[in-house]
Amino acid sequence: MAKTWRFCRRCGGRVPPGARCGCSRRDRGGEPWRSAYRDPAWPRARQAVLGRQGGRCAACGAAIAVMRGGSWSTLPGAGVHHVVPLRSGGTNDPANLAGLCGRCHARADAELRRRDLGRP
């Protein structure tokens, strides 16, 4: 017996059996700041930050990226962090970015969440 299509509870669109609806990925539910990641300046700023830091974490100094074919590739878990988050009016300017290892990035994000909630 073939499985039947279902309807997404969020957008009402038809979804094939075993699949997830793409509605949350399409509109991101009121997060317009995410479009900054589609800006062509974002990859250049990311590369500038990783180069400025020599592929090292800004907080602890651990290796976070390696140079491959003339550009920096981040290691698993590492990333580039927005000091002032995009949702709070931050930009993709390299001065607002810091390359962090996974552990330091998680710590920085947790600190931002605590601050957003008004906790010490």
C-alpha cells in the first residue's frame, strides 16, 4: 500500500511521504536578517577574518581553519562569529567578526542568549 501525501501544519502545502516541508527554510518565520548571509560580501569578510587571525581561534588560539587552494577552509565545529549579532543590527564587516572554535563559539552564543534574556 502506497503512503499518501500529507499537509504541512504550518503552511498547508502538500508534502510527499517521508519528507519535510520546506516552508521554514523559505521564509524563516520573520528573520529577515538571515538574508545577510546571501550577500556576496559575506564570504569575502569571512576569508578576511580567518586570514587576519591566521586560522586560529580569537579566544583560545586553537586551530580553526586551514589554507586550501588559496582560501581558508574552517575545520569541523569552527565558525565565524558576529560580535554584534545581525539580529541586533550587526553587519558582516570584518571588524564585527571573530573566528572561533566550536567551544568558544558556543560559549559566546550562550552569553548573548543570557544577555538577551536579561540574566547575568
